[in-house]
Amino acid sequence: THCISSAASDVYKRQNQNFFNKIWRFLIPFKVKGFVWEVAHNRLQTMDNLSKRRIVPNGTNMNYVFCNLVQENVAHILFECNFALEVGEDVMCGVERKGFYL
């Protein structure tokens, strides 16, 4: 089983490397590239990550402040939270009205 998990890990690393090679070639601001890297590596300063690093004091409310439904984490903020998704849609509509298309 170690060989299988090692092989799977190697495939994942190669796919990840291909993905990031493509991202680095895009003509987008470095801030955007960095953000994508942080998301992919779960490095955003969310409550769950701050808690893991023992930066957040005990007893702190760990829920996402905009919906207060679940503990703040990257997946919830970017992909799961209805409030955050609605805000993202509003931002994209504003960007498209200004003539920028992503």
C-alpha cells in the first residue's frame, strides 16, 4: 500500500506542478497568482488555519463572520457559503459592466 500511496502522491504533485506552471505563465497580476497558490495550498489566514497555528485565543468564535454557520475555512469562504458566493457574483457583474471579462 505504501507504493500505491507514493505513486498517487507523485501523480498529484505532477498534476499540481502542471497547474502552477500554467498559472505562472498567465498574464495576470502576481497578487492573483499568489492568491491562487495560497488557496491551493490552504495557506489563507482563515480561522481554522490560525487556530491550527495557535494564533487565535481559546474561546474565540471560529465561525465565518458573514454567515456564522460553520467554522471559517478556505473551502467554505470560496466555494460553499451562499453569502460569499452572492458577493462574488455581484463583483463579477460589476467587472463585466465595466468591460472587463475574466
